[in-house]
Amino acid sequence: MPIGQQESGISSGVKFVTSTVGNTVGGVTNTVGGVVGALGRGLGETLEGATGSAGRPVAKGIVDATTSVEDGANKIAGGVKRAGEGK
């Protein structure tokens, strides 16, 4: 690193804490999103299997909604992680 651009101990410590918090929150958000998505896909498959074509629209709606939650959670988690890294 060029002279004059080194980080102080405080700045370095703050980055470490924000990075750690960002990665933790991002990881938890990814986990929750993944669980919601998997649960929705499983519920949709079960509902469609039990009701056949009659339940297909509701099953697909559940899958679409929970997959959207999962995708949104992944985007939020990525943003939180990048913010924690100072990007």
C-alpha cells in the first residue's frame, strides 16, 4: 500500500467489525431465503400431487411467491455483504 494510504488501527478495526456483521447478516438472510424457497417448492409439489391439475394454479402461485422471497433475500444478502466489505 502506498505511503499515506495505510489504514489506522481504528479504521481497520471498524472494517473488520462491519465486515463480520455484514457477512453474518448476509449468511442468515441467505439461509432464511433458502428455507422459505425450499419450503414453498415442497409445499407446492405436495399440494399439486394431492389435488392434481385442480390444485396446480395454487401450487404454482405458492412456488412463485416463495421463490421470489428467496431471490429477494439473496439480493439483500449480497448487498449487506458488499456494504460490510466497504464496496
